[in-house]
Amino acid sequence: MKKWFVCLAVAGLLFSAGVGVSHAESWYPLNTDAVEKDDAQAKLNLKIVDPSDDHSIYTFQFNRAAKTAKLLEKKVYNPAGYIIGGQIYDNTDIQIQEESNLDYVYHLIW
């Protein structure tokens, strides 16, 4: 259940940051094991379905000790499941500020 909350919180974060515009009902974790974590790092994938039935998969990584997050990658698929685009981000660490959306996700993970 905690994984679903993490995915929904990250979905809200992406939406508020302008990364894709879609309705909340079109955001899904890839599976029940969508969050890979240990004591130091966490990595999660989110699937976002567009109104055109294309979908994107976003990959995020969180660093517990440094209290940072980064958006690693986005892959875009057509309705048939073929990759039609994507982007690898610059892996710049974002410092997580207290009471921010990222802070809420950070605390849901750990």
C-alpha cells in the first residue's frame, strides 16, 4: 500500500512540475514492485497514459543520506507498445526542501 502512496505522490509532483499533463486516473506504478529501495537509495518507475493512448515511463532516483532526488529518464511508447521517443535527463541532483512534494515522497519511501 505504501508503494501506491509513493507513486501517487510522485505523480502529483510531476504534474505540479509540468512534466506531462494528464489526469490522476492515468498514472500507474508499473507493478507492485515499482519501488526498488535499500537503506541508501530508492528507484521507482511511473507509467503515465496520455489521452492519445500513448504512454510514458518516468524513472526517478532518491538518495537518502544526501536527501536528494533526480529524474533519470523518460520513455514514450505508442498504444502498440513500441518506443516512439524518450529523453535521458542530466542526472542533476535536486535538493529536497522541507515540506515540499519531494519531501513527502522521501518520507513515504523511508
